[in-house]
Amino acid sequence: MTSQSWLMAHIHAFECFNGVTEVLVSDNLKTGVNKAVRGTSIKLGIP
């Protein structure tokens, strides 16, 4: 899955739900996260 398709899937889902959540928690999908260290902020794989 590319970053573009991952983002578009979320955009379409939020449009379907007529809004967005206050917080989005990623599941460490390689496309979405470059590095995750327990207890710290994640580094997104989005330029």
C-alpha cells in the first residue's frame, strides 16, 4: 500500500462518516509510520 492510497482511504472514510476523529491512532502500518518507539511520539512516513 502506498502512502497516497493509505491517505485516500482515510479521506474517503472520513467523508463517509461526515467528519473526523479528534485523534487518529495508526497501527504501525509500514506505509504510515517510519519508526515507532514505545513511550515516544511516532514518526510519520508522510513527507
